Amino acid sequence: MLRTRETQRPCPRCGGKKPGIGRLCPLCAKIERELKEIPAEKRLKRPARQNPDRNPAHLEWIRSLPCSVRGCYYSSQAAHVRLNTGGGMGLKPPDKFSAPLCAEHHHEQHQIGHRAFDAKYGLDLRALAEELSAMSPHASRN
């Protein structure tokens, strides 16, 4: 039984129209059948993309340092500095722009903003992050 145009949903693979719910469109169904006929070892595999802006070892090193706020010695998190670093709303800046902050100060940094946080504690987190990146045994030297 074919459904009316109002109840047809797009193909989950290509977004095109399909005859029923939970099924692929005819073209995608054909491609799916052909793929199943190719042995797994013969299928092309794309190499995993490496993001040059991510460096987990550097972040782990940053977390091993004490909080950047003077007088605070709690364990720290890697706080990414978004000010003039290519980060923004929904965009995480490169890991080389991270500085150690404890959970409380990291949260406060996000709440009041980078400029206000730097002014309140007499810090320049961006400069500190660049300095730590230069000192890090794990940071790339780009």
C-alpha cells in the first residue's frame, strides 16, 4: 500500500522521497544491495581525519598544572581562551590556546567573559596560553 504524499518521509540516506516509512528510496536501496555484494576487505576505507587543532597530550599536560589564578591551588581543567584565537560561538579554539583553571574559575570565566575575568584577576590568559604552548613538551611547533 503506497502512502499519500503527506505521509511520505524523505529517504534517511539521500533526503529524497521514498514509498514508505522505514525504507530507502529505490536508488539508495539499489546502492545498499550492491554494497552488500562487495566483500568488506575490498571496500574503500577512508582514513580517519586528524584535526591539527586538537592535541589531547597537551591538554593533559595543562591539566597537570595548578590553577592560573594567584593563590588558588585546586586541580585544574584546560580552559580554552576564545578571545582572538579563532574560536567563537560554537567553535572551539585550537588546543594551543588553553590555560589551566580550576573548575570554579573556569565556570566564572565563562560567566563573566574573558576580558572581565582577566581584569578581575590581573591575568592575560591568551598570553599565558601562548607561553604554556611554547613550553609544553607535547604542543606542535606550528
